Amino acid sequence: MGIRGNIMVWVFFFMAGLWWRAGEGLGVNWGTQATHQLPPKTVVQMLRDNGFEKVKLFDAAASTMSALAGSGIEVMVAIPNDQLETMNDYDSAKKWVKRSVTRYLFNGGVDVKYVAVGNEPFLSSYNGSFLNTTLPALQNIQNALNEAGVGDKIKATVPLNADVYYASAVTPSSGRFRADIADLMTNIVEFLAKNSAPFTVNIYPFLSLYSDKSFPFDFAFFDGNAAPVVDGNIQYTNVFDANFDTLVSALAAVGHSAMPIIVGEVGWPTEGDINARAAYAQRFYGGLLRRIAAKVGTPLRPNGGDLEIYLFGLIDEDAKSIAPGNFERHWGIFRYDGQPKFAMDLSGQGGQSFLVPAKGVEYLPARWCVFNPATEDLSKLGESITYACTFSDCTALGYGSSCNGLDERGNASYAFNMFFQVQNQADESCYFGGLAMVTTQNASTGTCNFTVQIASAAVQATAASSVVALLSGVSVMLLLLFVL
């Protein structure tokens, strides 16, 4: 069918993201599904050091919100999908708004701008689980914000995947909301418009490549190397513009062509697939950020200065589900420990330098768990690797990933070490029936990095207690010496 005939197949398999600078300020998604999280205050400082002016959350955890207080960073808090049914009760919605929003609106508090009601609740893979609870939750949350006297400045919205408007369109101008949810989407759009709230969409060009092996590679990027897709008098040279304008057409079809649109997520992963590489992420972000700086919009929304975008994501999350693909744990522009992965220019001016890393990060000791070369019985090696990877992150071992070239014993070492680090280097976690041993020699090879985890809050607290106990003991000894 060619590029034109397959455009809707390519355009609408996206689900996550980040972005923007110009007048609205650059935004980024901060996910926290990690076995060892950086302290919230460390992350907030990292956001400020790099000039991020907006952050999108996936919940409203008290530790995160407290860390954001006084930061000057604009915040989109969120209600997870599993809480949407609870929000169908108006009293519960009011309590949530009081607990998660208005309590932080003191002078020097948190600058809450939006409430994300759910996250991509209409994905086909959810089999309609949230079709009946999303709109009532949206209505109750916005009405609760209005009743609390903050609805004029804090808006509720629903971050949606691009699959809600693919329908049977062949080109962006024929975009319509998906037939099975057309009435529901119309009602949501009407409610958003009534409350002057934006439509939020997540767009993932990477997923076009992942989902369709015939997708033209260059069409996922912004450098104009792809053969254009022609839609009337418009030529589209990248899938982001085509995707975005399909939404514009869908909104126009229900009478809201001028509705503000937020790109809630847009980004590129760096591990877990043949196309998930740091070099490609650098290329993608480079093109995106240059367009943002130039305030270049899309053909149907040419005023790029009106677009608000959040990059996806900030930090890798090693505890995310990999059901969609191994890349899910590697969307961060920073590694698990807050170290930048590649050079990028957030200003979009063409310079290339590494972002400011997280400061004061505490690591576990320089110890690794590796395959024991003295082992003779290898009959349980396979099941031991499987066990280790079930309870840790072994996605770097997959096809096209950084550790894919290891041999069986190298795979074992990598898996054992990842499990060992997740378990805070507990000695008993590096045994596996005698197959593993602890070493102080870095086992990293070539492009394959063997992680030393950051110290979890519990480990840091234990270490701090040990120091206090040691200092207390020293103080007692000095006191006794003084008395004697």
C-alpha cells in the first residue's frame, strides 16, 4: 500500500513521552517504579539544575510533593488507573483533592497546574476496564477542584494514548476518534472544553518502529530525510506531526478544532530493542528540541509557541512492567542513578553537552556477584539465571541490547549481579547453590555495564545509625578517659 496507505498503521501505535522549552517551559515525566529510588529532594535539585520548569507525575506521593514544595516547578499530579473507580464517588474525589492538591497550595508550596485523571485508560489492551469510570472520575475531580476554589487555575485532564483517534483514517486530515469510544471521547472533549481544560496525548514515534518492521526509519525523526506523506496540500516528513494533526482533525470533527493540546509524553528509549539506542535517542531529542526552540508547530497547528510538551522520561525505572517490551525500563534521559546517558541541548540551540547529574548520590559498596568459575555442576545454571532475572532487571541481555553478546557464563554473572544489587548486596543473595560468588573486581565488559546499585533509603538509614552508634561509642570512651 505504500507510505500513504499505511500511514494510520504507523502513526497510532504510540504510548508515552516528554518535552518543551520556548515560552511554556520544558517539561519532563518523573516515574518512580524503581527498586532503588533516588531521594525525591535529589531529583528535584536535578530538575532545577537542568532548567526543567514543569514535571508530570504518575501519582501524588507525599514524599514527592513535599520535595517539590518551594521549587518553583509547575506540577501535574496524577491519579492512577486503579483509583478511578474510587473517584466515581464525589466525597472520595473531594478528599483526594484536599489530600493531594489543596494541602500543598500554601505560600511557598507546590505549584500544581494539572491533575492527570488516569493514564492511557482506553488502551485496547485494557479490554474496556476503565471505560465506565474515567469520565465520572474526571468530572468529580474537576468539580471538586472548582468547589475548593482552585478550578480556575488547576485543570483536570486525561492523558490518552494516540490509539484513541486512529479510527480508519488514512491521512491526518481524516482523523476521527475510535469508533468503539467515539461517544465517550466526545463527552470527555465537551467536558474539557466546558472547564477550559486541555486535551492530553502521549505520542511515541519509537513504537512505530517497534510495532511495524516496514515502517520507514527516518520518518520517526525530525531531520527531513524521510519520503514525505502527502495529505492534500500538506507534506508530512515525520510521524510526530502526522500523529498530532490527526488528533487536531479528530477534535475538529467534534467541534473543538482550537482545543489546547498537551503532549504528555514523547521520548526515545536507550535499551531493550534493536532500535532502542542512545545514539537514536540523541538524534530524536536533538530534532525535537530544535523544533521547540524555533517554535515550529505542525501543519494544522503552525504556532509552535502554543504547544506544551513533557519528555518521557526522566530516570530509568527497573521495576516497570516489560509486557509492552524490554525497552519500558529504559526511557530515561538519566540512568537509574541520575547520571546522564548522552549529550543533549535542552535549549535547542545546537550545542551538545551532558546534563547536570544528580548530586550526592550514595552507592552500595563496590562489590559484584558473578559466576563462580570453580563450579563443576552446571545442571541448574539455566533455572538459576531465570530465577535471578525474575526478581531483577535483565533486559540488557535481550536481542539488540548492550549485554546481548555475553556467553552463557557471562549471562549468569549479569543476572546474578542484578539480583544481588536488588537485594542490597546481601551475602546470602549471591549463592545460587554454589554457582555464584562475590568479587570486588568490576565485571563490566565493553558496552555491558555491571551495575552497583544506589543505596536505598533503608540502607542509608542503617549506615547513618551505625555512624551515630560509632560516634556515640567514641564519645563515651572520650568521656571515660576525661573522667579517669
